[in-house]
Amino acid sequence: MSVILTVSQINKYIASKIRGDMKLKSIAVKGEISNLNMNYSSGRYYFTLKDENSSLKAIMFSNSARNLRIDLKNGLSVMVLGNIDCYERDGIYQIVVTDIQPIGVGTVKESLDNLKSRLNEKGYFKSELKKKIPDKPKAIGVVTSSSGAALQDILNILERRYPICKVYVFPTLVQGSDAKDSITDALMQADAMNLDTIILARGGGSAEDLSVFNEEKVADAIFNVKTPIISAVGHETDFTIADLVADLRAATPSEAAERASDDISTYYSHINNINQRIKKALLNRISDSHMLLKYASDRILSSSPKKRLEIGDVKLRNTEQRLKICIDNIVSKYENRLNSSALLLDSYSPLKVLSRGYSLTLKDDKVITKTDDISVGDIIEIKFSESSLSAEVKEKTNNIWSDLK
């Protein structure tokens, strides 16, 4: 059985081999700078040297960086001097740069610019050829790595925003030499599904990681599919040819999911508004029906025998009341007239006359008005206001007023 070594022992051994190889000392390497990063606290530069096929990690310490005569930037083609070394902790080898000399425009950038120009001439970037992304998709395809965080971000957002949409995942490689064929095959499979939208996505990464999305074969596949495509490659600052060819570019996979879907909350709001309008319309209809029913009921009630009897009864009571008032007025009128006549009659009553000192003479209960009505010797009755007396006629005198003169 062979000796079991630790990871540290392996890395230490490889580092010693590299450091002991004199061919890796003071070498000159040409390539294009990418993924440039400066640590301002330490003054170190970290970058990658790359050509059409490979890349090499590089580091330049502050003591060497102080002597630089050029401004470093991504895409710059340079020749670097330095030593190949091994970073034992991570088990990677890199070139420790001591000097950098510019060569010119990077061959990778030049190749990319040429491809852009060629695709532009073919009309791949024309806005009038861009397909419209459906507002209310029924099915969405996602072309991305099955193990990447981008897929989970897209699925989470689609589930939250638009759960009524079907989502189909087409796993693909997103970097490496086989990635362009894998992406092309996945796009063809998705396009054959008659989907509403396809999202082509990948999380962030270095320029080398995203290089497959600058491949002409991938650009051809994106342009030729019939289904509208949203490209969401890398992060907001990353921009690839796939983004230029796609019908819509999203800064991130999460944004792509939002641009591809509708927000179902707007549906709920719309449905709620419709329910409110229907409820209001029904209440108004019910209210109008109640008014019509009351009107019809009042008309029926006003024409019913019972209502007629009630109306007749009211009219009869009113007539009876008016008749009673009229009779009372007539009775009162005649009572007043009777009282007046009674007072007048009373004023002419013999009793009234008797009360003033006069008397009434009767014979056989007949009033004697002249002396011819009696004879001497007749018994007569003389009535006063409060008493009466009987007398015998002794003498008759024809003219009593002569004695009063």
C-alpha cells in the first residue's frame, strides 16, 4: 500500500518542484490582461493572462508595481516577466510578475470585436428583428446549469410572482470547451416545446467563465430560435454577445424572471375590482327591483277592495264629520235664534208685566179686557205677579181715566 499524504504535503511537494525548475525562473509570457484587480491596502495587482485557448493566474507585489510605467487595464495585450510559483494554500500555480511591457490591443478583444462586426452585418443586433416578450406566458423554458444558483433564483421568483405558469428546465453546461454545443442543443430542445419565452441564464463569473456566451455558435442558436429569448448572463456589469443577440437583456437571472413573468398580485387586484363592481351593480339592481316592487305593490294595494274600503271609510268619516259640523252649526244657529225669540217673548210675557205692578183679571179663567165682559155680582179672580185674590163686582164704571185727569 502506498504512503497516505495530506493535501498540504502534496501542495508543498509540487511547490518545491516548481520552484526548483530553473526553466520557470525569469521567464517572459505574453497574453491579454483580464479580471484585473488591485488591492489598495497592500498595493498588489491580481489579474489573469489569457490567449485564445488558456489562461494563467498572475500576481504583482507592491515593490514591483511601484516601478510600472503603464496603466494596467483589462484587454491590454502585454508581455510580463517573472517566476512561476505555487500558492500552496489553494494548490494553484501562478506567475509572480516583476515587470510588464505593453504589446498592443489584445488578440482576444480583437477577435471579439471582429465577431461583433460580422454578426452586426448579418443583422443579429437589429432592434426591429427582436421578438416581443409575452406579457402573460403560459410556459417558460429556462436554459442554465442545473446546479447553479441562477436556476434557483429564477424558479423562486417565478413561483412567487406567477405560479400559474409552467416552467421547463433545460440543463446545460455554462462554461468549458463543450459548453457551446450544450447550450445550442438545450436552446433547440426548448424551442421545439412551443414555449412562450426562453430564459438563457448564468450567474456571475470571470471573463473566461462567460466566454462561451461570446461564441458565434451560441449567437447563431439564439438568433435562429423562434421563441423569444431573454438573456441573463453574469451580473449587471457583464455584457456578452448573447445579450446583444437576445430579444431582451436582463442584468441578472432574477431580473430575467421578473421580465418574463407578470405579477399575479395585479390579477388579484383586478379580480377584486371586478368583484366590487359586480357587487355594486347587483346592489343597485336589487335596490331598483325593490323600488319597482314597492311601486307595483303600492299600485296593487291602492286598487284592492280592502284599500278601496279603507279609502271609502275615510271619505265616509270625513263626510260624517263635515255633516256633524254642519248640523251642529245649524242647531247652534237655531238655538241662538230660539234664545233670542224666547228673550223677546219673555219680555212681552204677562208675568213680566205683572212684575211691574200690573194685575190680570179673569172670569171663569178667561181674561177680562173690558167691562162689558162682566156684570155686577160676578165673582172675578185678580192675579198679581206672586199671588191672586177673588172679588165680587159691586159696580161698573165705564170711564176710569176721567178720574185720573
